[in-house]
Amino acid sequence: MKQRFSDKHPVVGLLLWTYGSLVIAELLFGVVATFTLGKIGLEPGTATAIGGSIGSIFVLIFWYLHNRKEYRFMPRKGDIYGSLKLIFLPMLTYWMLFFGCYGYLAKGFPFAPVGLKQIAMAAMAGFVEEVCFREIAVSYMAKHWIDEKRIPFIALASGLMFGLTHITNVGSGYEIVSALLQVVLCIFMGVFYASIYLRKGNVWVICLFHFIHDLLTFMAAESITVLGVTELPDWIMIYIAAIEFMLCLCGFFYIRKTKRQEIIDLWNYKWSRDQISE
């Protein structure tokens, strides 16, 4: 049987699958939606975000169809609940600490109403980034490199690829220092998400929490913007980096040595290398 290019060149295949999917979802579908939905009066940013969300579903379907003979996409019984158990308490604690900063700056309730654009942008980030950097990238790496010693590197690689994409925010008006800080924060968060995905193989719960986090962040930013605060103080940024690093450590704890055989068994099952009971 003819070997696929991605199997012969797995590193190149990883980059093509991950970033190619990102470009197709956010740029291609985003541009098409901007023109088509713009004709009915939808604001360009909102249209682009809606297009990106639709694009993420497209690349997810393509990923599944391309690998359907060997890849089990649907989660096993209990994996959705298991993902919720792993993600809920750390994220709830993180949100209380994170948005407490905004409450301090806003001198009260830290969330202000936002519009359709912010909701659409949060949805696009939640779906596109998790489909590309967890469902596709982590699954691909698990297919080619899963073993006990490499599991932490798979989580780290997912976080690095996710974080480094945010350096492009320099082109959106961010100062280089701010963009680099965002890269680091996204690496920490990416490792946490990737570790949960490695444990349970279910992307939907992570998409949901990513969407909620981004939406709450938009609402919190709006709450301090109306008070004239456009930049977070340096001490708050250091504090945020510290608590996101704790999430990163939590992620590595989830894929500790005693859990790695469980992770290997899951991914052998998902890539049809083992017949584990459902």
C-alpha cells in the first residue's frame, strides 16, 4: 500500500495539517464570509469570525474523512464527563483569580455587555484554535510519536504552536513586548488544554471552555475600557502570567507518569492500534 506523504515526513505533515487548517478556517472562510455576509449588512469583523467558525467545522470534517479508516473521532463513553472533571475546577479557580483583577480595576462587577462581534470572535477562537491545535495537532502527534517519554513533549509542542501564532498580533497594532507576553500566556494555556485532550481525546468540552474564557475576557476588557483603562498595569500582567503558569503545571500533572499508560491506551484505541472495549 502506498505510504502517505504525511507518514513519510511526519514533522512536515504536522505543520501542514495544523497551520494549513488554520489558514483555511480563519483566512479562506473568513474572507469569503466577509464578502458574502457583508452584502446583507453584517459588520466585517463579525462576518469574518462567523466564517472562521464555519471553516473550523469544515476542516474538522475533512480531517475525519481523510482518516476515517483508522481514526476514531467520537469520544468514548465517559470521556466528555471526564474532560469536564479535569477542566472545571482549575478553570473556575483561574477565572476567579484572573477576573478578580478586572473587578479591582473596575471597582465592582468585572463584566460589561458586549455585542455580536465579540461573541462571534470568541466562538471563532474557541472552535478554530482547538480544532487546529488540539484535535488535529495533538491527534497527529499521538499517531506518530505517542510513547511514555514523549507525551509531555506533545503537550508542550501543541502549546508552542498555539502560542507562537499570536506573534502575528504585532501586525494588529500590538507592541512587540505585549505580543510576546501574549505568546507566553497562550503557551501556558495551550499546554493545559493539550494535556486534557491527551487524557480524554474529547475536543468539544475544551472548545466550550475556550469560548467562555475568551467571551468573559472581552466582557472584562470592556468593563475597564469604559472607565478609561486601556492597558493593564505591569503588576497585574505579572500576576496573570503566574496564575497561567500554574495552569500549565496543572496540565503537566494531568499527564504525569502514572497516567501515561492510560493515555497510550486511549490513543492506540483512537488510531485503531488496539481493540479497547468501549
